[in-house]
Amino acid sequence: MTLATFVIQLLNGLAGASSLFLVAAGLSLIFGVTRIVNFAHGSFFMVGIYIAYTLTESFGRGSALGFWASVLAAAVAVGALGFVVEILLLRRIYKAPELFQLLATFGLVLVIKDATLAIWGPEDLLGPRAPGLRGAVSILGRPFPEYDLVLIAIGPLVLGLLWLVLNRTRFGVLVRAATQDRDMVAALGVNQAWLFTGVFALGAALAGLGGALQVPREPAQLFLDITVISDAFVVVVVGGLGSIPGAFLAALLIGEIKALCIGLGDVSFGGFEISFSKLTLVVEFIVMAIVLVVRPWGLLGRPGGEPRHAAATEPPLRPLHGYLKLAAAGLGAALLVLPVATDGYVLVLLIDIFVFALFAVSLHFLMGPGGMVSFGHAAYFGLGAYGAALLVLRAGLPMETTIVLGPLVALAGGLLFGWFVVRLSGVYLAMLTLAFAQIVWSVAFQWDSFTGGSNGLIGLWPPAWLASKSAFYHVTLILCVVAIVALRHLVFAPFGAVLRAGRDSPLRADAIGIDVRRHQWFAFALIGGFAGLAGVLHAFSKGSISPETLAIARSVDGLVMVLLGGVQTLTGPVVGAAVLTWLQDEIARRVEFWRAILGGVIILLVIAFPQGIVGFIRGRFMREVT
Amino acid sequence: MTVLQVEGLAKSFGGVAAVQGVSFAVEAGHLLALIGPNGAGKTTCFNMLNGQLAPDRGSVRLDGREIVGLKPRQIWRLGVGRTFQITATFGSMTVRENVQVALISHHRRTLGLWPRARDLYRAEAEALLARVGMADQAERAAAVLAYGDLKRLELAVALANTPRLLLMDEPTAGMAPRERVELMALVAGIVRVEGIAVLFTEHDMDVVFAHADRIIVLNRGELIADGVPAQVRADPRVQQVYLGGGTTFGHG
Amino acid sequence: MRKLILGLALGAMAATGAAAQEPIKIGELNSYKNFPAFLEPYKKGWQLAVEEANAAGGVLGRKLEVISRDDNGTPGDAVRVAEELLTRENVSLLMGTFASHIGLAVSNLAAQRKVLFVAAEPLTDKIVWDNGNKYTFRLRPSTYMQTAMLVPEAAKSGKKKWAIVYPNYEYGQSATAAFKKLLAEKLPGVEFVVEQAPPLGKIEAGAVVDAIAQAKPDAIFSSLFGPDLAKFVREGNTRGLFKDKVVLNLLAGEPEYLDPLKDETPPGWIVTGYPWEQIATPEHKAFVAAYQKKWSDYPRLGSVVGYATVQSVVAALKKAGAVDTEKMVAAMKGLQLGTPIGQITYRALDHQSTMGAYVGKLALKDGKGVMVDWKFADGKDYLPPDAEVKKLRPAE
């Protein structure tokens, strides 16, 4: 690489970082003050670029004033959308258990996506170039877009403005105070509700601005929400939660590393060919993993800058009452004899539900008793599935043995990644699990000759004795039920009790001789094995697997199931898995805009049952006597 | 018999000496109170004893064994129980389960996968709760306990590994005066019977002079007095520290 | 949208009114919500074909009924949806799918359940070659075929220093591999000076353009599409990358990907595509007229694919003479039919149809991209020799 190309690539990195910083800054602000993990932040970005497209097409093709006014108007419009969302939806659920708001914003993602499709149509919409900035200037003899120079300036400009707002206004003082200690703000007699609304609207407007500024660079399209949200999360976490300068630094770091990877292209080291260009598939997650392993609170985050959620502690766990045990046994028996009574498809659907129930229960074990929220649980599901598939296809083992070996592969993955993961806590921990999951995903995605690459692996059918739907149904039912019962038992066992103790009070656990990390590490690995079993069954029920079994969407599905059912219950994840899978199946078949309907139903469930469905039932009908 | 022997303990934070060359000893069956005005270094001193902070210099010996450099959980295994200034209990568990977890840890069965935790060491847990007067609350969630009851639960948990030494950081902070007296009487009774050594910090001088066998006084990181209550009360340097600032014995 | 639903309802009513016999049920599944830009026109295409077939009295004296499902864009859900179509709806065959991995998963299921599957869109070579099976047939020209259509143009340019940019997944990888192999055969001494493989949908276009410029190639082969293509084109235009360079781009002439480029369309690029407004064959004119009448919109390539998929099924049913999987599979082998873009044959050898594509140059006209100097490339001319194909495909 020559100096000139190096400099140009640095500038490319800076330009790329600008919008990313705006989105991340908004996300960071919102998280800092309200503790909401705003999954819909990418959707705000997407709506921003769509609105800006419409406005600039009308007013911004010829006039610079019209263009920039359109961009600002789009940001304001998205801010207004954020305002409405906060008041109508989020305000109702601040008291819900940790992360529950994530579920609401997930519903929002689905609704916004379908609404965008309905309003703007399916085609990509490439907006106009910015008037007056259409061309390129020559830098070291190479052309560089004028607009990108403006973008490079906008990042620090917005950073400066945010600094002024946060340090020189009363609003800013409150925001900073709330980021450090929410209760203090309440004690100061400040109207917390309006502070939250204001911050949420400001964060949304920043995301909208980030989107609007991209109009001259990329088309508005319907995948932007998902692409942007994962990038933005990475930036926020790498920078340190709640730190705006940290987000700026992280956006620059990731933007530069990406640009340099592209600039380096294919490089050979002593006979080894390394494609840095292909590395861009996953480089931000590698950066995040390294940063978090070295600095568990991000680049500029503060240790302990993530106070515990103020939600109520869950009530003591109790084994099922006699009549509930009887009901569960009855349900199990009914499921066993079900194949006689129904058509084949009910069995197919139930197999999916059993597999996802086990997946969700295993995730819940980490999130609930383990106190470790995982955003990358799909890694272990997928490792189990790939482990089994590869053992069958490449080593010629029979499926029966892979039911044992597949989960062991996942367990080994959990053992490896868990060692790093348990050194962190809270959202940082969750994001490190995501980073590892993405790294595993990218390996499966890239390693064409071994894992089948993006196409995946096919021809994974169970042996003859399991070939019939009802036989496979029975095996899946039995394995999943046994695994779920075992996990449930584990919660009550000394190991589970010690985990819960470590979650409730690490200080006390340490003071009574418990090595909390070690137990968390074992739990992480063990749970990997359980998720792996779900993955193995999934692979053989579908006959094929692809990198999607490892992808973010799978992890998110797991989270949604757990939260939908209720984090603070043990049966919740089973109910959540059943409800989500069934709902999706039913709605997708019946209506065209099924995604919006599904999102809407999730939002309604969130508002109606802020403790999750099972949490609600328990709270309503089985009140604890204390 | 000397249970805890501290010699030349020192710790500075960024050049500011928080504790400088403190030495003292605690005998089995005795209650030693560590007092001093705010910022005297009590908490720093305390945290070095239980392994949360590493001292810059000095030695801490438990029954003659050096424990500097060990982690809190390792020190606990050597027979050191502790209670916290702000109680730390397992809120999502019942009172009995809180004690059972400590017993499970004591018996090194934390990796047990088969039995139910709530069935393990149930009788021992109940006996411990009975000793601190919490037997009737065994089934309640720790999260809903009154503050005084939480302190007593912590004491039961701290006693679960039949400790040689109890470290109690402000055991009566946040309690009503009558409760304080009751709690310290309870502690004093238990340690005398079982021969446990106790080191506690305390703001309430009534509690200190009523229950401590010996008192050591810290001021600006230095030990300025060490003796039985009457000696300490009469020590002019102690009076200077407490009275010189216009405060009386009481809330220091 | 309301019009669409109304149309469907009317169609359904007409069908129930006219057919005395049970209709022939066809199960269709696709990632409608994930790739609406391609799949909405596709759906309109097959709906038109079904309507026409039924208006002509149906097939084997029975009406056609397509039961369509969204596969949620994942292979796992696609397999479940396919099972639902097979077990609950009792469909006689399956058709559809867009992304390659989903096409493969459904093809895999079709082989297991012994049911005919007509893969409409997936481009992967593997679905008919490495992972081919008895029950799966594929309509669209594959990645290999479309790449092969561009190779003669590449060879004709005489350029020796090539840059390659492709979306980093199987389609882009296969296109790149096929291009390098085929061009090296035709143009000895050809050199590939830089390869860029941005993640699908996430290209950092400025950096990629600069990295390519730095390698100073004479020509570029790209298999980008969709948003990646739009970003690459805009950055490349701004930074003058394409000046004096031969650029080849798979798929970029398809209205789905060309139309969004509008005035950004890079003139002179050699592409595969579908210049619908210029194709003057009677079959195509009739198709366009019927399509525009029904939908008040112009056809995209997806429309043709959807339309021809149903045409294929109709032809296979007629040839088979019965709604029976083994007979339909036998009928599909070597099946010939006319589509709006020409006569096609489903090769008995590998179940690939010989559907072609249009190869031409991009140009700007009234602020819109169009294809000029185009010619039709018949798919049958761009497949490897039979012996080679036989080696690739597992024995049945």
C-alpha cells in the first residue's frame, strides 16, 4: 500500500465512521439514561434514510438549502417518532424486569419494517447526490468525494454539540446524572418520565440524522435496520456504555480497521494467503471480542458504570405444586399419544416447538439463575447442529451417536468462550457472547470446503427407524422433555442454587467461599451442551443446516421467547417458545403483512404482561404468601 | 489463644497513606472493636483482613498462617466469617436457603447436580437460624426481611462454617437502638460459648463500650490506642481525637 | 394492495365456480418478506400464469390452485412450510424459493419426501450439480451459465488485467471461480490483480473502489447486485474508477437492480439482464400486454420467472397426463415449452432448464438505465460439456 492509498483509505474509514457514530451516540444516550437496549434503533436509522429520500427527491435535487433542510427535517421527524414510541409504549414498561424493553423494541422492528415496505414499496431507493457536493476533489492525486469530506466533519461537529448540550445545559446535567444514578435524579424531584422521553427522542433523532446523511451514499432499503443495529451495538459497547466520546472513538476505530482491511486486500504471509477483504465479514466482532477481553468495560467506559437494574428481585423458586406436577405429566402423556389423533403437520410444528423450547429453556438458565444474558446463544445451537452434521457427513458416524457427540461439540465451544465471557458482566458480557457467536458464524459461512459455506450442509436425515414423522416426533419429545426437566432440576440442585447465589450477591457468595466465575463458567459450558442438543435435533428434523442456525436472528428469537414467557419463571421459556413459533406459523399463513401483525401482537403482549406471560399468570393466580 | 495476628499493615492510595503500620491481635472468645473517626482507615483495614484489598506491606496471620494474598473465598475456607455494613444476602432465596447455600459451600458440594439444595443441611440451617432467633422466618424470602432481621440472617450465614474469626463491619448500622443492644448481646453470647474471635468496627460507642473486650483506635491510618475499654476511655489521645473535634462519644 | 387481494378473491371465486373437479394443488413458497423487490413481481408473474391456465380450461380438466407461503427467509422455516403444504394442504408438487441455501434445503426435502420441486429462482450451481437429485428441477440460468454468457465479452475485450468484486457468499464465490476458470481458458495470460469480497449488503464502497483503483486493472468483473451494486456504482462514478475500463456485471441489467440506479447508471457496462421494453417477439409482447393489463405495472425479470415456473408446471402436467409424482418427474426430464423469453428445455441430464438471458450494454436514456446492443444468449449454449456435468452430479 502506498502512502497515498493509505491516506485515502483512512479518509474512507473516517467517512464511514461518521453516520455510524451518530447512530451509536443515540443508542448510547438512550441506554445510559433509560437502560433500554433499543433494538429498534436501526429501524430509526432506516426510517431516517427513507424520509430523507422522499424529501430530497422533492426539494433537494437542485438546491443545497433544500437538501440540508430535508436531511434535518428527516432527523426531526424520526425524533418525533421516537417521542411517540416512548410515550405510547416504553413508558408503560420501565418497571418490568431487566431487558424486557428489548422485547417491545423487537416488536417495533417488525412493525416499522412492514410499515416501511407498505409506504415506500419494495424497491431500493437511491436518492440524489448532495447539491454542490456532487463531485470529487483530488487528494494526493486521488479523487475523493466532496460529500465524504463533509461527512468527516459532521462526526466531530455532532460530538461537540452533544458535549455542549450535556455539559452546558440543565437537560445535559440531568442526563449525565441519570446515566450515573437514576434514583438520584428521581430524588432530585425531576420529572423522570419527561427526561426519558426527551432522551429517547434525541437518540432517535440522532439515528434519523445518521440515516438521512447516508442518502447520497447508499439506497434506502429494507435490510438497513438489522445491519445498522448490530454495527451500532458493537460501537457502543466497544466505546463503553453511556460514553459518547467512547462511541466516537469506537466508530473511528472500526471504520478505519474496515477500510484498512479492504485496502490491504489479499496478503500472503510466508506462503499463507490471508484475505483481509473477506475479513470485513466479521472484523467488527473480532475487534469487539479483543477490546472486551482486554478492557471489560470498553475503551472509555467506567468499571461499574453499569448499575444494577432496579427491578424487583424474583420471588424464591419453589418446586411445582402437586397438582401442577400432575398437569405437566398429563400434558406430557397427551403429547405422547398425540400422533394418533392429528395430521402430520401438527407433529412437524410441535417438533419445532420442542426444539425451540429446549433452546429457550437453556438460554433462560443462563439469563435467569445464571445471571448472564447471552446475545449469542445461537452459537451453541449451531455448534451442536454443525457438529452432528459434520460427524455424519464427514466422519460417517450414525445419527444416534451424534445426539451425544453434537452437544459435546457445543459444550466444548461453551467451555472455550465461556472462560472469557464470565469475566464480564451485564451488557458487556452479552455482547461478548454475540461477538463469539458471530465469529463462529463467519467460520461456518466462509469455510466452504468443510462446512458448506453459505449454502450449508444437506442430506442429514435420520436413520430408517426414525424416518417416520411420528417416530422422530417421539424421540424429539422425549429428549427435549428429559433435557428440560433436567435443566429445571438443575436450578434446584446445589449447583443451581450456588449460581443463583452468585447472581443475587457476588459479594456475599465470595464471602462464603464460592468461586462465582468458576461456577458461571461451568454453567456456560453445560448450557452450551443443552443448546447443542436442540441444534442436533433441529438439524435432523430439517434434513439440512445452514449458517442461519448460528446467526443473530436465531439468538434474538431465543431472547424473545424467554422474555415473552417471563424471565423470572421456569416455565416461561417453554410457553414463550410455543407462543412465538405457533403465532408466527399461524399469522404468516394468513396475512400478507404478517410481520407487522406479529410485531403488533408482541407489543400488545408486552403491555398486557410486563412480567411475561407465565409471570403474569403466576402473579395473578399464584401469589406468594410472604 | 491468639486467632488473628496483624503486624505492620499498610496501604496507600495514590500516595495518600490510608493505613500505616497497624499491628494488633484478637484472642479467641474475645470481641475486639476497631473504632476511629470517619476516614480513619477502618474500612481499608478491614478489607485487607478479608482479602478484598491487598496490603502494600505487613502481615496478617490466622492461627499463625499467613493469609495476605489470599482471596476472600479462600480466607473464608480458613474459618473467617463476615458480615457487611450494607447487608449482602441472596434476595431471591428464602432465609433458610441463604444459610443452606453457605453450608453447601462449607461442605464443598457446590457442584452437586442431583440433590435438591433445599433438602441439604436443613436441620443444621434451622439450628443456625434458631441461634440467631430467626427460626420462625425460615420460609420467608430474604428480599422482604426487615433490616434487623437481615443482619441476624447475615450472622447465621457467617456462622455456617463454624468460623474461628468473625469480621463484622458496622454490625448494627441502620438499626434501632434496642435492636443494636439485642444483636450485640446475641453475638457476644455466641462467641463466648464457642470461643470465636470477633473483630468489629462500630460507630455506636454505647455498643462498643458495652460489649468489646478490647478496643483499638485508628486515627489517620495510625493506631493510637489499644486496650480494655476503661484504658481507651481514659486515653488522652483518644479523647483528643474524639473530643477535640467537638464530638462526644456517640456517633463519631 | 387492495386490488391484489380483490383480484385473488375474484380468481378464487371463478375457480370454484367453474371447476367441477378438485383443483390441482401446487405448493409455492418463497421469501416474500425478505426479498420483496424481486418477489412481488415474481408473484404477479405466477398469478398471471395461473389465471391464464385456468381461463384456458385448466390442466387435465382440472383447475390449478397455487397455495403460497412465506418461508421467513430461513431454510428451517422453509422446510416446515413445505411440510405444511405437503401434509396439510396435500399439494401435488412444490415450486418457488429464491435464496440458494433455501432452495437447497427444500430440494433436499423434496428428495426425501419424493415430491417434485421446481426451483424457480435459486442460482446456485449445486442445486442441479453437486447436490442435484431426481426430484428437483431448476428454471433460471445458473450462476455458471450467466457467468459463461459474459465470458465471451470479456475475452473479446482483450483486457488482461482484471479486478474482481463479488458479494462474499456462495453466489459471488461461484461466479468468481467460474469466471476465472473460463476466462483463463479463452484468454491465456490473463491476470487477476485484485479481488474484493465485501459482505453481502454491507459493502464499504468507497474503500473497495479505492482498493481496486490502486491495483490499476484494465477491466472489472463484478457480481454485485442490489444495494451493494448501487453503492459501488455511485462511489465508482464519483471517484472515476470506471473511466476507460471494461466493466462486466452479472444481473445488473435486470430491472430489479437496474431501475434503482436511475441517472447513476454506468454507461458501457456489459451485463446480463432483461430489456423488457425492447423485446419484440410476439410471445413476449403478448406476455407484457397481459401483465400490464392485469397489474398496471411493467414486468421485471422476476415476473418472467414466476410466469415461466407455472408454465413449466402446466407443461409437465400435460405431458405426464396424471397428477403423479413419478410421472411428473419423468415428464420434466427433457420437457420443452415456450416462455415469454423463448423456448426452453429441462435437460434430462441435470434437470437444468435452458432458459437464457439477455447480454448487452448499459446506457443512460432520459435519466434512466437501459440495455442497448443486447442479444439473447440461449442457456443451452453456456453449459459445460455433458461429460463434465455427469461427473459433477451424483448418480441417481
